[in-house]
Amino acid sequence: MFARLIALALAAGALPAAAQQPSAPAVAPAPDYAQPSAWLCLPGRADPCASNQDATVIAADGSRTIEKFTAATKPGFDCFYVYPTVSLDPTPNSDLNAGPEELAVAAIQAARFTKNCRVFAPLYRQVTITALGAVLAGKPVAADRALAFGDVAAAWRHYLATENKGRGVVLIGHSQGSYVLKELIQREIDGKPAQKQLISAMLIGANVGVPEGGVVGGEFKAVPLCRAPDQTGCVVTYVSFRESAPPPENSRFGVVPETGRQAGCTDPAALGAAPGAFQVADAYLPAKSGFGAAPMGPWTSDGAPVTTRFVKVPGLLSIGCARAGKFSYLAVRVNADPADPRTDGITGDVVVAGKILPDWGLHLIDMPVAMGDLVTLSARQAEAWAKRR
């Protein structure tokens, strides 16, 4: 799905300027987060974060089982999720009406965390796919990034005032959502009273700068990178690329512009592991084609369909932080075995007009490649946070 959105963005950016002028007002009214309608996800509601998360588990011998998902009935901590750039609204900043794209991304990226936490996800006036297309085409854009941050900050303050009640919270974001959360940490959490509620911040698909070889003192003053699974008040961050296709020189991911800094990389399957060390990933991949621009072929050689929304392929993927020149990233290794009946590849590259865009890496599946690891880690960190209270 996301690759299709990126392709639409590129197509939109190629349109003549007159075709991109919205007929509706350019800026939607500010949200009122006291109203449930201003939230994409709220606890106890039938919304995308309550969607079915059952997965088909395909073993190396091709055998299949169904892993049933159960959400926590009395979760002990909270998750505050900010979704990535997905809005297809024609305006530079989105409205506050959730479309199929917002619903789908929350179901894929946030719903599985309800295994352990209450999920709060505000709608916000994000910079849209339309605006991204213009940027990628080198055209001037009237998008207001301050609107996106202002909305999320207002939602955060409302959550703290009305829902938190001293509970620990995990911040979860991807791409634009991670950049908004990064600013939220800088302005509202780092070195401030709210920091004591921070279990961790999972800023995926974004560059978080730290001093070369260090863990704190770059983007944040007192919020370090996570280096142990029981560490709390820290950041989990990475951008993903295939091991066989590291970031090219023109990539925006895995690099920061400041001299003396590098983009942080934390492997959620093994925090603190040395660069180059790989661990088997607990991935939950979308079962159907369309999530990546290239359609996913059959998962097994017999062509049998998958009936769940998600697929697990134990042992097929391994992950580990890596360095390549100025780039720091999570390398994804496919442990293909042509002798077994299971697929030897996955989709997830951005493909436009039949061509892979190598500078994007596996941005489309940054979270799915390690989703089980992220969920497990959040619960372990929450337990450690509670013990230190």
C-alpha cells in the first residue's frame, strides 16, 4: 500500500501546478482532542487498533498454523502512536477525516501493540502525500509542518491531563510520525516532568542523530538510545535496508547532516549488539500484495492462499545494525533456502514505473520486519519501568 502511495506522490508531483490547487480550504480547523472523533484510535473502541491481528505461521517445511491474537484486557501501560505520511487529501496538509489509508496503516503498525498496552493515536493535520509528491518533483510546497506538530502536541497534552494518571507510556511513530514525536520529545519531554512517564520512544523510519560512537547528546539532551532491553526512558530507532542493498550515496535515510554525528541504530531484537551481528527477526509481514509496489508472490511453492492479514515466516529474516560509510541502518538479511517450499524473498522496496528506488530501502516495511520484537521489547521495558517506580 505505501509504495502505491509513494508512486501516487511522484505522479502528483509531476502534474502541472494548476492541477494541484485544492478546491477545499487549504487548512482544516484545529482538532478538539476532547472529542473522540479527533482520534484515530482510542482504548475500548472498535477502530483500526482493534482490528484482527491473527497471523499465518509458515514453517520452513511449508506447514502452516494460525497464531491467534488476543489484546490485553487490563493493559498496564499506554502507547501513543503517530502514523506516517499516508494521507491522500489533495491539500498540502490533511484534514481530520480518517481515510482508508490512515485506517490501514494503524492496523498494520499500531494494533499489535494492544497485546500489552492501551493505544492512543491522534488524527493530525499531517503533510500529505500530495505535498510529498511536489517535494520529490522539486516544486514549492505550501505545507505547514508546524500544524502537524501543533496537533500532536495538543493531543499529547490532552492525553497527559485526562488519561495518563501516572501510567508509563511508549511513544511509537514511523517516518513523518517519528519526526513529529522527535520534536515532541525535544520540546515537551526531554528534561521536563513528563520524562518520568516515558518508558521508551520507538522512532522508526527516521534519522535520530547522536554523537559519533555515542548514545546521547545529539538530538536529545537526556534521552539516550536504548542499549539494553531493561533500559527505560530511551529511544529505539532505525531505518531498514536489505543487507544486499545498503544505502546509496543519495539516500535520505540513515544519515544526518551534522559533522561529528551519526544516525542512531538500535536493533530491537538485540539492543546493544555490535554492528554486523545478526539476530533472527520476529517479523509480521502483510500477507497480500499491494503493501509493496511489487506484488508478493505465493508464500509456498504449492501456491496455497493465506487467509489471514499477516504472515510469519520463522527464520526467514535476520536483522542487525550496520555501518556503510556515513550511513547507519538496520540491515535485513533474507535466509533463503531454495530446497524448501517456502518463499525465498519478500517485497517492501519502493518501486515506481517498474524501477526500484534504492535510496528508500525497505522503508515500507520498517516496522513489519521487526514488529514482534518491538511489541515484546515494549512490554519488557514497561515491566522494568514499573519496577523502578
